[in-house]
Amino acid sequence: MSCRQCVCVKNIRYLVGVKKMTDCQGDGEGTNSPMEVYEKLTAQGEEVRALKTAKAEKAEIDAAVQLLLKLKVDYKQLTGQDYKAGCPPSETCVAPDNRPSADGANDEDTVDPWNVSTSNAKGVDYDKLIVRFGSSKIDQELVDRIEKVSGQKPHHFLRRGIFFSHRDMHQVLDAYEKHKSFYLYTGRGPSSDSMHVGHLIPFIFTKWLQDVFDIPLVIQLTDDEKYLWKDLTLEECHRYAVENAKDIIACGFDVNKTFIFSDLEYMGASPEFYRNVVKIQKHVTFNQVKGIFGFTDSDCIGKISFPAIQAAPSFSNSFPQIFKGRKDIQCLIPCAIDQDPYFRMTRDVAPRIGHPKPALLHSTFFPALQGAQTKMSASDANSSIFLTDTPKQIKNKVNKHAFSGGKDTVEEHRKYGGNPDVDVAFMYLTFFLEDDEQLEKIRQDYISGALLTGELKKLLIETLQPIISQHREQRKKVTDERVKHFMTPRPLNFNF
Ligand code: TRP
């Protein structure tokens, strides 16, 4: 998960890139191959976005939108198909564009691996995101089915819609019912040695899945990715990977069922892994990754080829020591929804190189203390509660920085009540307070005004302090040897 600074850099680059693209656009005459019109359309879409971002004059934006619409009509006439960003005319469609629509129709949320933002205080509109990304909602029926198949009460992240979207989860359950195994894959980009509570969400959930289904788990630490995207040395990134591994191990994973690897180490040690990377690279074009990830001509080629490295662990023969060379074991990936672009790409490539498509479970974002317009960021100390924060720091941060949905004065609050939907303390309780009844009572009392903001914050502080202290205790127990054990390629306790 990237820092704000990184997002800025990306936006600036993006604007520069757009300028270049429009400069060489010509006047629209004499270009009639589908690919040329497609490229013009893509450039024009970016132009519209850039103008909107730069808050340009309305007339200028309208003119750019008009040109965009004209190009869309031309494209349809030429190809018989609707234009889709990220889907060049001559290639199979990898994925719908995950960026906001460029036709000026509405201001949608921004969700990609480097940027999460919305103008809505309640946070990202996740139902819309499901439609835009083409995934499926985790509805009550699926939650019930997970309960039936696993024989366990569904985790509160499932009960409360924190994991809200999926791809092919029914298929995984069908197979599991027929006694076919599957494996879990998740990961973390180690951009610093301080992880915050939001980073724990996918791991807490993955641990639950591992316990419930009793299956192997691989965890990718993308130290290579952070080196490519950030101003860090290879040594720093690798060191962060090992430090982060300690926090991950502290979540309670079973060493006999879990393999944690750093890309910088494992890529060189595993020919099978690298073979999959190369196969994936051969089956995705520059145009496709541009469409999916928004890369521009000035991005280094490491970034452009990196998605193949995040895709490779989705295929079981990348881990011959665990799966004995089998390539048909289905993979299930729990991750935050911003990682979906990587896996849309992976799912497109999979059948073409003879692998099952990975299934996915997507989570919402863990909001920043300042409000759900963006997610927590490790680079902004005041936006996050770190796993290293002391009980006192937790108390101060929550009291000082957590955005409140309460009223300005006690009198008003008692009279009109607070709004839990925008209240960060309440949102955090939905993540960390396990008791459904207690949570519902808190919600009702806050709405009615019986519970004040200060009291709500106190409840959160008392919930978080022991969780983080316990994590710190567990982390202390993780020795270098133990990390090494988790990170050594070896068979796990499963027979394939
Ligand atoms: N790119 C992710 C990040 O920056 C790390 C990652 C790698 C990951 N593989 C993954 C996350 C699989 C979720 C699932 O955090």
C-alpha cells in the first residue's frame, strides 16, 4: 500500500504523459485504423481526466468531452464494438478500466493499487465498485454457504461486509465439497518497518481461512515492487520484508502450513517461479498494462513487467516444493480491493497458459483516522495507528485525530444524535469489536444521542489497546530463526 507522496508523483507524471500524448494527436483526420482510434480515445480520456484534476475551465472540459464522445462514435462505427479502456481492439479484453469514467458524466471514486480516494465521507461506494470491476457481491447466501461448507461461524469480517466482493468463491466451495483442495495466497508490499492496524486485516482474515479450511498458504513480500516504486535501496526493501514478516507471523500462522517469501530471494532460487513469470510476461502486452494500471511511457520498465511477478504465485507450480509440480491446484486470494487490477490480469492470462483462474475475496479499506475518504497510510503518522504504538499513543491519536460523526456540543448531540456511518471510531469498532450485539447497541446509542463521541472513542481505545499490546508481545517472541523457517522453501504438511 503506497504512501501519499508516491501518489502525487504518479499524478504529476500522469499529467506530463497526457500532455505528450495530446501533442502528437493530430487533428483527427486520416487516422482510421481501429488501433489508432483506440489510442486517440485513450489519450483523450486521459486528457479529460487531467483537465478535471487540474480544475480547468468548464468550457475547456466540455470541449474535451465532446471530442471524446465523437471518437467513441467513430470507434463503434469502425469496430462494431463499444470502446473499453484497457481493451485494445485486436486483443482479448483483459479487464474493464478501474479508473473513473472519462466522459465527464460523474465523479467516481478512485481505486487502484496506488491511490484510494472518494469525496464521500462514508467512504468508497463499494456496490458501484463491484459493478465497475465486474466482480460479485458477497451476499448472505454466500456467507451462509461458507458457514455450511466449513462448519464454522463466519468471521465477523464476512458477517459485516468488510470482505464484500469475490470472484469464483462458489467454484472454490464446490471443489472443496468434492474433497478437492485449494490454497491461499496473499501478500504485502514492505515499504517501511512500521505496519499499521489496517495492514493486519487481510492477514487476520487469511489466518481464519487457513484454520477453517486447513489448507496451505503462501505469502508474497514484494520487496522488488517497493524498490521499483519508492526511493529506497534494495537492502532497505529487503530488510523491511523481513521485519514485516515478523508482524505477519505474529498473527499466528502455522509454520507447517505457511510459506512466506521475499521476491528478491525466491525469484532467484526458484526456476519454476521464474518460468511462470516469463510465461505471463509473454501473454500481456504493454497496451494492456497501460490500460489496467495507467503506466505511461516514462515509467521504468521494471514497473511495467512487475504485474507478472505478483501474478505468478496464483499458479501452484510456482511452488514445486509444496505442490510437487502440480499446476492444477486452485488458488484463493484474500486481498483489499485495490489489488484487484493485478488479479484481473492474472485471471485473463491463466487459461491461456493452462492454469485455473485464481478466485478472490476482496476487502474494503481500513479508513484513515481523518475519515473514510482515504485509507490509512503508513507514511502519515497521524493518519494511522501503528502496531508499535503504546497504549498512550493509541489513546491520544484516537482522541485527537479520529474523525467524529458526533455533534458539536453535548446538548446538540443529546438532541439529534451522532452519525456512525461517517464516524471513524465506530468504523474501527466494526473491524475490531467481535461481539455483534454489543456493536449494535453502541450504534443505536450513538444514533439516539445516548452515547457521546468521547464515550465512543473510549470504547474504541479500550478495544484497540489490548489487541495491539498482545500483537507486540507475540511479535517479540518471533525469533530470527523462526522467520528463517517460515521463509525457507520446503514441503508443507500436505500431500499433493
Ligand atoms: N502489491 C501488494 C502491496 O503493495 C502486495 C501483494 C503482493 C499482495 N501479492 C499480493 C497483496 C497478493 C494481496 C494479495 O501491498
